[in-house]
Amino acid sequence: MRFFEGSVPGRITDSPRGTGGFGWDQIFIPYFTSKTAAELDSREYERFYTEEKPFEKIRAFLEEYNS
């Protein structure tokens, strides 16, 4: 059995900002920026989203396991 997890350090802002993303994106500020996730452009958001997705770790494991 294998477990995979992902996380992105950051902080919560005082009030919602931005129109992009969904749910908590308007109040979460990832560690690498002063913008909320909802304020990030598509390239910045992809960086944030990819880092927090454990599925990337699963994919890498399966690729290595199957080779």
C-alpha cells in the first residue's frame, strides 16, 4: 500500500480577492507570491495547482513502477 499527499504552504488573507479559481482560492495566498490563488494568471496558477496535487506523485510513481 502506498500513500501520496501534496500541500502548498501559504497563508489566509483578511478578505477575499480575485475572481479566478474556485472555493477557497480567493482567500489563500500561496507561499511564492503576495497574490491570492484567485488573482494568479494561468501560468502561476498551474504552478500552484500542480504542486498541491498528489496525483502528480502518483503518476511519477506509476511511471517508475511500470518501467
